Amino acid sequence: MLRILLMTALYKMFYRLGWPKLLPFSYTFSVTFKCNSRCRTCGIWEREGKDLSVDEFKKIFDSLKRSPFWVTISGGEPFLRADLVDIVKALYDTCRPAVINIPTNGLLSDIIPGRVEELAKYCKKSAIIVNVSLDEVGEKHDEIRGVKGNFEKAMVTYAALRKMEYPNLTLGIHTVISKYNVERVKEIFEEFAKLNPDSYITEIAERREELLTMEKDITPEAGVYKNAVEFLIRETGKKNYKGAGRLTKLIREEYYGLVDRVLTGKKEVIPCYAGVSTAHMAADGNVWYCCMKSETLGNLRDAEYDLKKLWFTKKAFEMRAAIKKEHCYCPMANMAYTNMLMSPRYLFKLGIKYILGIFK
């Protein structure tokens, strides 16, 4: 908690004054655009580009040093990369982040468990969070994800991961709430609660340039979503999740309320720190300060794999100024997490809830 408080103070100075110059503490690395799902809420598999190699990732990690606190390894489907374990090990060796979060569709049931176990054993000083994406139950899930048999294979993957007992491994279930399932959130939650996940999280389907969904009508209406999140806040509040899942639960409870206010008010609720405390590295080396817009600061291949050469440019500072001036708002989960940590009000609420939870 002390580290988070110090980070908050320093990044607020960077946000307001442009000093001290800091690299982000929250990173998303899309290790591939390739995906073996064909989700109705995503089109990332249509993106093209040459994936960064392991050696290229090592050079990038060297430039970041120990700045990463929370890292999400995303895609596409990250486990499609045969060298995913090598990438994550290189990240751990160089950067030693507190949290390494890996979402997966669970389709590669013969591969995923072994790789997760190898990472849990190797990255002992990092919390490893693996979230299996489940948007519905049975064939309804397959319809949303666009692959017949997806739910069954994901269940095989989940069962294998559930058997693992590593103190640094958190197994979660992740649901994207869209127009296709928002009316069934209660039934979906109750079904997945039977699987005893370490955490259960949801986020809202959104129009994102990164996912090529700007023309897709997938976001649920504010009123219907409000009913869903009120149920989720009420039910998750009753759960006593373990490990990193406990902190995730507290942040998610606040996130649901924040998204409700964003969708209803259609305006900024708290300042956005995109391009200050967070960065998104695309699979082809492009650096996005915001994956909602996917406007690039440049490509790491052209910057000798050194993020600092892109992060502190005139263009980067102009983009940060534009975000502040426009009062950007969006329901994106990763961004909301960071913004809440930068907000004294939300940070205080989270701290009190976390402390009280210890004595439950």
C-alpha cells in the first residue's frame, strides 16, 4: 500500500506538471493479434502485423527496468504464441512486476495448463492471474465466441487450472457484458459461482479501435447495464475471494459503479491518466497511449526498443494535454483501475475496504 501511495503522488505530479518524467507502472502487452475465437464483440483477429520476437521483447523490457507494477499479457489469444513462456520469463527476470495478468479464451486445453504451471513455478515473486473468458453458458457461449465447442474446451482448461495449488496463482473467470448477454447476468454469475473461482470479473463490451469494434453495436443500454451491475456489486460483496482476487474484487466493485456513472452521464467522472501511468504495446511494436483510440506514439522497432524515446517526446506531451483538455471518458476496465488508484477518494475507499476485509 505504501508503494501505491508513493506512486500515486509522483504520477499526479507528472500528470499536472510534466515532472518528474516517469515511465508507466501499468502495461498491456498484446503479444499477438492472432486469435482462434471469432467473438461477436471483437475483431482483433482481422488486424495484421509482424509480432515482436522474444529477443525484441527482451530489449523492450531492458528499457523499462523495474517500472512495471501491473502487466497484462494480452492478444489476440496469448497462448497461441509457442514462445509465450519465454516472453513472460524475460519480463519477470528484468522487470519483476508485482502482478502478471493473462486472459485466455481457454480453447488450447492441451497447452494452457502446462504453460501456466511453468510460469507459476518460475515467477514466484509475482502474482500470476489467469482469467478464463466465459461470456455465457454452454452453446450460448459458443454463439457469442463464434467457435463451436468453445465452452466445453474452456471448461477442460479451467478444471485443469483449478487443480493447481500455487500461492502466487489466482484463477479467475472473466465475462464481457454485451447486448448479447446483459439480460442473463444473474444466471451467468450463479452458474460460474459453482466453479469456485478465486475471482469473478466482468467488463462492458465497448467500441474500441484496438478491437476493430467501432462500427459494432455491442454496448448494452445504460439502464439495463445498471440493473446488472447492481446485482454484481451485491453478490460479489458477499464473496470472500483469496489472494490477488481479494484486491481485484474491491477494485471491481468500485469499477462497476464508475462505469454506470460514465454510461449514464456520458462525461468524465475522474481524470484519465492514459499516457501517464499506463501504456499499451501492440503486437507489432506500436505504442498506444490509449487503446480506445489506438493513436500511436510511434513504433518501438524505430526507437531502438526504448520506450523512453517515445514516451517523453513533444508528441507524447501533446497527446496527454489533449486528454486533459477533452476530459476523455470511457468504460475500459484497465484504464478505470489506474484512474481510481490516482484518485484520492477512490484510493481511500479501497484502502479502508481492504483493511476491514482482513478482519472479516
